[in-house]
Amino acid sequence: MPVTMDAYDRRILALLQERADISTAEIAERIGLSQSPCWRRIQRLKEEGVIRGQVTLLDRKKIGLNAQIFAQVKLDAHGRSNLTEFAEKIREFPEVLECYVLMGSVDFLLRIVTHDIEAYERFFFERLSMVPGIQEVNSIVALSEIKSTTVLPLPGDV
């Protein structure tokens, strides 16, 4: 259920999405509120679950994760009955950054990062392909990144 937000809330969220380390004082100044009401709004947005957390985003290539692979996973009939078991196993793999359940010809889409293609090959043969219930994996290697963002579009005026 969406949370009711006004223009101040949306402007706070827009600023925090761009820079999570921005101070409450700076946010308040930039949106035209005093610091205390701004702080209360941020706390309310956290309590309501709109703000799930604050993280530091890393440049994957600068830490040696040069390969990005999208894997389409199809489960066999037995595997489909154990979707929860498959999901739990996938959560154990730090290489898998995202996992989505799909409708259509495949069951899951995984976004995976590794050092290089050889590291992905090892991950695939030694870990991913060993997950029970997998019928087929179609791996797609991303050659370059055109757009990558964590900034969500906010409804209304920002």
C-alpha cells in the first residue's frame, strides 16, 4: 500500500537517493524547512518503510568484478514445486545480486557479477548448476552498461 507523501517528502527522498550521506541540516536548507520538522519527516519515512536503509554504492569494476551476467533459469517440474527452496539457495550466493520470479518461458532472472567470464564459468559449473530442480540456464553476458541507477522516479513534483 503506497504511503501518502507531500512535496516536501518527495524532495527529501530525491535528495537522499542522490546522496545518502547528506546531513539533515543540508536537506532542510535545500527544501525550505527547519531542521527539526525535516528530521521528523525522515524518521516517519523510515518508520513507514519508505526508506529501507542507507548504503554505500561501490563501483564493481574498481573492485575487480568485471563480468556482469544475466542468467535465465528454468526449473523442471519437480523444481517448480520447490520455488522457496530454490530462492533460499540463490540467496546464499553473493555473486547473485538480484533474483526475480518471472512469468513466461523461464522461471527466474538472475543478475550475477564475477571477476571475469572464467570465474562465472566456475560459479556456474560448481555452484549454480548444482542447485536441485534446475532444468536449464541461459546465460547472457552484458558487454557494456548504458544505464545503471538506484534512483527511483518519484510521483508528483520534486
